[in-house]
Amino acid sequence: MNSSQKHIGKLVDLFTEEIYDAEIVVRNGKIQSIEKSSTKSSSYILPGLVDSHIHIESSMLTPQHFSRIAVSHGTVATVSDPHEIANVLGLDGVRYMIENALGAELKFFFGAPSCVPATCFESSGAEISADDIEYLFEKKGLKFLSEMMNYPGVIYDDPEVIRKIEIAKKHKRKIDGHAPGLTGANLVKYIQAGIDTDHECSGIEEALEKIERGMIVQIREGSAAKNFDALWTLVDKFPDMVFLCSDDLHPDDLLDGHINKLLKKGVEKGINLFNLLRAVSINPIRHYDLPVGLLKVGNSADFIRVDDLVSFRVSETYIGGKKVFDRLEGLKEVPPQRILNKFEAKRIEENSLVVPPKSNSVKVITVEDGELLTKFFVASLEAVQDDLVSDISQDILKMAVLNRYENEMPSLAFINNFSLKKGALASSISHDSHNIIAVGVSNTEIAECINWIIDNRGGVAVHDGIGVTGIPLPIAGIISDQKAETVASLYKNINNVAAGIGCSLKAPFMTLSFMALLVIPDLKLSNKGLFDGCNFCFTSLYE
């Protein structure tokens, strides 16, 4: 790219905090000059957007298919943690993401997964050791140590956890955090270990304590966890200490928008435009030392053109001076994707879902829509033929988690607030080990849903009381090889089916996927049993 390009538009200058008509000259992929112009323009040029924390796998798309959509929303880079696929395939999974991303136009910056498996209380498909992390830093050039979910390991000086942190420090890599509800002396020790970001704040008091102690708060707005409305005032109060991120974003939501949706939402709330844009460009780029341009002379020409500073509708996206999206030309196509998987579970019988009535009083997990945190209560259930069963009158449904990596009996529990009147939901996306998780009204429907997942070696499925509809996910059992529009259409369909059988959750499958995430309190279910996330130990189902 040797020829010069000229771009005329209203420049949004984050350094002078001005907006003015400008002529930008790009040569060899870099900004050669920026001059004020007398030519008036109706569109705005601003730095490309950065998602400061996302798991690409949660979009159910490969990096190439994700990139194709994200650039149309003005995203030029992501800070991505590949620990979802790493929990299934280990280093092979991380390498898959890195190699696939090389064929994408968006700039993907991957971290070394710090917690694979996330805990020893579940079965995963692989492990990533401290030596593996050293390899990823030295040989693959990864930019940071991904979220340290094992905060008890940091607090209580687990040798392997501390070694991973020390390796990151040796390589001068940033260390991302994951510390929901952590406060006081334990938070201080966690931060003193060298961990300086957190995306798990759900309330303002928690976020304020973390910022006051020197932590950067990444305000998350994903498909399941939505914290922007609770935390948006932090952007103007602490403009240098806040990033915006999505964490987990399903394909239908990605088609609708990405970080640009948060800009629109922030402007509607009255957040200062320049502070808002800092949170999605300057702040993460400087923190992680990303080679992403900020519309300064000498920078990589990574910028976007939008219609206005209200809707942030993107008309063009440039990365390294190359136009990677033009609204008038539409989206580019992606070549066929390579398949890689690990799936050993065999079909189950419905009698494997029987819960013996050792007591009629059981602990019931309570889901909160839009939150990853759960609560629980104790309920009385009836036994039918020596099996404690779902009770739709109390909105209490049976839940199962099945090891996908070897043949085992499923672990069983009960859950509230899914509101199904019939049928079942199941998925091989269940954070972080990605075993099969299901919830349903009857053992028959749960078993049929789980068996659909097994037959397809991964997927997301719903039983409507008659039969099963689903999305096959052949890559690691968590990612499709199809384009976003196809996956989003299938995903919308199964969400509609779920709503049709009574589910009132906005993102039921995303919510279901987090019911096995043991590192987020209160009560969750792993393939090894019911888990108390507050005391970090297994607990009895029976009260």
C-alpha cells in the first residue's frame, strides 16, 4: 500500500478534545499528516473501537467470522481471552484461535489463559500449566495473562497460581482479574499480587472500592451480564480508570452492534463524549500497549467513519490504512473453517436423571436475569417413583451437568426462574469446562435434549415438548463453522422456542451456560456436584 489516501471528515480529536473538519493523509498504512480543512463534511472520523475484554468463543463464531461482523460496527481490536476453547483443547485450542485470527482483518490480541481448568472441582478437557504460559509468552507473543479467576488461589498463595503470576511479571505482561464481590484485605492482597483490572463489578460500591485501591474497572455489557446501567457514572468520575467491554456476546447481539452500542447508550445518559471514547480506545490501548492507532501522526491508520455522534452508525472502518468495511459494499465472505473437537460422552438413559428422595427439602439455585451471580433457597419437592421431580408451580426445574470428556453419571440439582412449562434446554457451552448442562421439566425431555448435544458432538438445543431443535457447534463443541447470520438466525429461533415454552429470561442459553461457573457465587453445579461458590467447596443438595 504505497499510494497516499486522503480522508476528509469531522475529526474527533481525543487529545485536544476538539471536533473539527480535517484532512487526514494515510501512507503505507500509517497516518502521515492531519491538517484542519476548509472543506465541510457531514460525517465524523474517530479512532477505531477496542473491546477490552471478550471471549470470542462465546459468540459461537471463529475469529474470522467474528471479525467480519465486528468491523462493521467500528471495532478494530479486541483484548481476547481464549480460555473457553483452552478448557476443551488446551494449547491446541489457543493455537487454533491465534492461527484462525491471522486470516481476519480485525486485530485480535490474545492473552494466556491463567485458569485452565478454572478450578479442581470440575472436569475439563485440558490443562494449561505455568510452563505452557511461559511458552505462550515466549513463542506466541501473547500480550497478557488472562483473567485470574482463581482468586482464592491468589489469596491463599497456591504455588501454581503464584508461579503463573510471577511468569507474567517476568515477561512484563499485564495480569487481568476476575474477582466478583472481593473486598477488604482479600482484595488488597489480590491487587498486590499484580492484578490490575476487573470486569466482574455488578454494583457501584464494589467498583468504587476497586478503583480507589488502584484497579481499573472494565464495565461489562454482554448478552447475559449487563452492568452498564449500574456503573456508567464511573466514566466521567474516573475517566482514566474505566474501560468498556462485552465479555460474552452471542451472535444475534453481535449482529445488532458491538462497542458502538455502548457509545450510543453512554451519550444518551449524558456521559462526556471524550471520556466515553477514551474508555474504548486510549485507555485499553495504553494499558495493554497495543499496536493500535489513535488518529495521531505516525500511528497505524486504524479509524472509523460514523454518520453522527448519537447513533454511531458506522459507514467505513479502516485498519492499517486498509478499508475493511464499507456500508455501501456490504460484508466480505470468509473461507471454510477447520474443525477441531474433543467429545467423548455417550448417550444417556432417563433413569440416570433420577434424584433419590433422601430428603424432600433441597437447595434450589436462583437465577437473576442479567446477572452471573446466583442465590439459593430451600424448597420442598415431591417424589414420584422415588425421584424428586421438577415443580413448575414453584418454578423449580431439574438441572443436570454431564462430563463430556468421559462417560460418567450426570450430577443433578434444582434451579428457579427459568419458568419452563414444558420441555428442556441443553448446551455444551457451560463455563468454563464446557461440559453438557441442561435444565428441564421432565427426565425424558432433559435426556432427549442432552442426547441431541451428544449426537452432534456439541451444540445448543431446546426441547419444545414434542422434539428437539438445535445449533450444531462442531469446533470444540462451542463454536460453529458457519457465518454469523446463519448462527444468529438459528440462535434467535431456539430463543423463540424457549420463550414459547415459558422461559422469561432475556438470554436463557447464555444464562444457563454460567450455571456451571463455580468461581462466581453463590451456588452452581459442576459435573462433580453442587458447589458453594462463597466457601469454595462442595455442598449437599439436601437440606
